[in-house]
Amino acid sequence: MTRHTMTASTAMLLLLVFTSLAPILGAPNTVDVLSDQDLENQLPDDSKLWPAGARSGATSWLKEIADSDGDTGQWTSSAIADDGTIWVSFYSAAGRDLKVAKWTGWSWEVNDVYTFGDIGKYSEIAIDSNDDPRIASFDITNGVLRISRYDGTSWTTYTVAPGENTGDGNPYSGEGRIGFAIDDSDSEWFSFYVDIGSGEYVLKFANWDSSDSSWAYGVIDDGFGEDSANYDDWTDAGQFSSLQIGADGRPRVAYTCAIVNSISDPVTGTIINAWYDKSLRYAAFDGSGWSINDIHINESGSNYWPAWWLQLEIDDNGNENIAYQNISGWDSVRLAVNTGSGWSHSLIANNSNNLGEYIRVESDDTGDLHIVYQDWTNDDLVLMRGSGTTWETVKIDTIGSVGAYADISLNTNGEEIFSYNNFDNSDLIIATPAPDADGDGLADAQDRCMNTPLNKVIDDTGCHYEQQILTTSGSDSQYVDVIKGDDGLLRLAHYRGMSDDSGISCDRNVANNTDDCNLAYRKQNSDGTWGNEEWVDQGGETGRYASIEIAPDGTESIAYHAKTETNSFGFVTKTAAKIATKSGTTWSTSTISEDNSTGWYTDLAIDSQGNRVVSYTDNT
């Protein structure tokens, strides 16, 4: 049984109880039951590893560690084949490799795709007509874009547009997104960010023709609309791009762009003012060239990016939507919609948090959108479902620092599958739909406490706790241990500490039975309240490292440390490991071992035959 010492400015004896294990009833004279808000305010910082609250809605997700091989699970991208196979590409920083996870029907199978050099960042996966995946990713070692194709048996990796600039000098520098899609002919389209020198970055494209394996390469945007006469080398287009195939079978690209414009004196030609126009842009290919439109431009004189993380989604009816992160002030989530006659954009999520990191979007059969992103302030993974002005927001995962490098796919039932990184453990997490009988947002397979009360705080195993204050004076917060008997009631042993807050030292004289620095015991009542405190051992300073267990016949025992002898100056000369046993309603104590420094860190175990085993440290 593990015990913890809690330090705080006010030392109280607190207990957290599973409500699914025992009912908690109000008992004003014995116990204070705190609200969820009070609980959140009073628990230590690491309690924030528990979810903020039970999630709403019927959908839950089974969150599984698909890969834990070192620092892994970055730059995830997911796709589902027609046969239902889930594929997730990702970057493993541990080996600087491109890897892929595949659902086999009973487990996640992880394989290397390409391991030469540093490859795999900005990965994007798509499924071809043979139900096989292809992955576009960036090779940092060689400064080129790569395409990896699976033939049903093995992976082969090629260079995109060989001989062309597809990433000389690593222009992304650790942040960005490439565009990748496969059209109906199994030909491939790529959009990517290129440094062409002199501080100018442009958006380019490449096309692989499946009919003859030839490559086409060209420019999408090298500063459309800029003041080319004075600021031709200042363009920054395409660090974030997203490419999809439109209803006409041709590619569409959403991307970030910054160009410089200026105002000049009409007489002298002297530049009066110059500024960056930063915008969310959209480009459509007509078979021979690209038409470009600004969708959202920063206000004149402002230096913020109206779009950063972004993704373009085209539904089955050809409707085009762009979900994107706006980074003016607190980062917000916005949606741009192609109305047919132009683009409109609106705010769909905003508060005092930084929202929209790693944003992704998918559309279902009804045309509704499913948007996932990381709440960077709280390190949570957040889902939004809906369209127009009606949105449902669901927190998918809130345990620790999660949600980076997220992606989303929808299965044939319109249910979401998520891939993302757990920063705390550097793992790849894949969350799939799963039954949730009590609707607390935690899959039954991972739920230790079914029938959780609605709207209650739960931990990562689905259990809800109520905090109860058992004592409000003195120093009762140390060396606490708790166990549940066969009757379903809890027993608690703890070190009493000071009886008040005076700070006077403990009376260590073994002959003096005092009410401080002693071993104490409490038992829970059937209505959830707690009985009075019982003294187990009051002789001198005794009761540290309390460990309580119950034998198969119901006998209760507590192992603990005691200071058993002092000299005439009050200094401790002997200590002991002791054990207390409850027979009926009384406790008896006995010494296991005594010396000048023994009995520290006691721990007790009882086997199925009732034999008691006590471990402790002897510093003699």
C-alpha cells in the first residue's frame, strides 16, 4: 500500500472517495463534502491531470498507445481505407524516421516506412484506388519532399519532382504543413513551401502523372498582388498549405501568405508607407494555371496572421470549407466557406485560451463538419461538430499535455478517429469510437467506475471522487493509509501529529499518553460518514509510516514506526518497528524490532493464510 506525505499551509486530513464505491451523505457534524469547484481549487497542482469534467454526448473513445518507442507520435496524419483499415502516418523523433500505424482488427501494428536520414515531418497520408496508403513527408537531411507508396506488401520511397527545389535549406524550420492529395486517376498533387533566396518564400506545386510516372512542377503563388516594383523579394507564401481535389477533379489549395504593399507620393514617387498584407488565400487550378483569391486579410497596419494552422475540406457535394487558426490576440478558430459566388468567414470558437493549434477538419455524409484542434493553453484535444452557427464542443482528451500534431478521420458511421501526441510520455495516441454505457466520455473498456454520476469530475479511469474533511485542526495530514473491508467500508490509519497549531514539539516520553503525535484510526459508517477517531498507540511519539491491512478473517493490523526511548535530555535513543492488532473493539500493540535507529518506512502485507509481513528500514 503506497502512502504519501502531503505538505500544506493548513494541515487537514482529507479523503477522496469513489462515489461508485460508497454513497456520500451530508453529515454536518462529522464531515464536510466539497463541491467540484471547491475540490478543483483545493487539490494540489498534479490533480489537473484529472479531466475537467465528464464529457457530454453519447460518443466516447478508446484511447490507446499505438507507439511508445522513444519520442514519437509527431506530425500525425490519418486515413481510412474502404475496407475500414485505419492508417496513421507519423514522425518518430527518437530515430528521426517516418513510421506508420495500421489497425489489424485487434491491435495497432507499427512499421518503419523510411529510415534514411531525418525524414517524416509534416507527414500527410492518403488512400489510392487500390486501398493502399501513400505518404508525403519532408526529408530534412536532403532538403527534399518525399513520397512513400505502399503496394500491399512493402513501402517504396521516391523523391518528389526530382531535380527541382522542393525544400532546399529546410524552409519550414519545424512548423508548417504541406498539401497532398490523390485524384481519381491515382495521380498525386503536392503543395509546398520553397525558399527561392533573398529572403523570399513562395508556394509551389508538383504533380505526378500515374499514366506515365512523369512529373510536373511549377509556382502557385510567388507574391500575387504585391508591390513588385519595390518589394519583390519580400513574399512569404505557403508555410501552411492544404490541398484537396475539387468537384471538377482539379486541385484546390488553401494557404498562408504575406506580401508587401505600399503607398507612394504621386508626384515624386517616394514611398510614404509600406506594410505587410497577411492573408488566408485560396488557389484553384484550371488545367493550365492557378487563380488566386484572398479570403481573410489582416487589418491595415496590423502585423498578425489572420490564418496560421489551417485545413481545406471539400465534401462529397463539392462544398469547400477551410478551418483555420486566427492568431490575433487570443488564438481563435474560424471557418471560411465558399458560397459559390465568393468566400465568407466567421468566428466559431474564441475565449481566453489559445485555440486552434494543429487544426484539422473532415466532413460527414450530411455535410456537417468535424473540426479537431489543440487548446494550447490547457493542452487539451478539442472536437467541434456542426455547421453554420450551431456547434457542439467536446473535449476528447484532457489528461496531461495532449493534442499536439492531431488529425481526424471519420469511419462509415460518421464517428471520429483521432491521432495525436501525448507530450508527457512522448507517445502516439490513437482514439477510436467505443461503447460508453454511463455516458461519462470514457470507454467502458477503460472505465473502472461505471454509472458515474452525471456532470461530475472524473479521473482518467472514469472514477469520481468526493473530498471529505475529517479533521480541521492540528497536524493530521501525514502518513495516511486507507483500505476497504469486505463489508465495503473504508478503514483509515494516520499519524495524528500536533493536536493544535501551537508548534510545540511532541511529548516523546513513552510513559506519557498524550493526544498528539500518536497513531490514530477511523472507520467509515454505512451511510458514508465517519466514526470517531480512535487512539491506537499514544505512548510518546508514535505512528509515522502507518500501513493498514485486513486479514482474510477480518482482523485489522497496522504497522508503524515509534520512538520508544529518550534520555534525560529528551533526545531519542531508541526507535522501533511496531504492529497494532484490533481484536473486537480494542487494539493491542507489540514491538517487532527495536534499536537506536530502526523501524523506518514500515509497510505491511497479509497473505491469503493471514500471515503478516512487515518491511522497514534499519539505520542502526
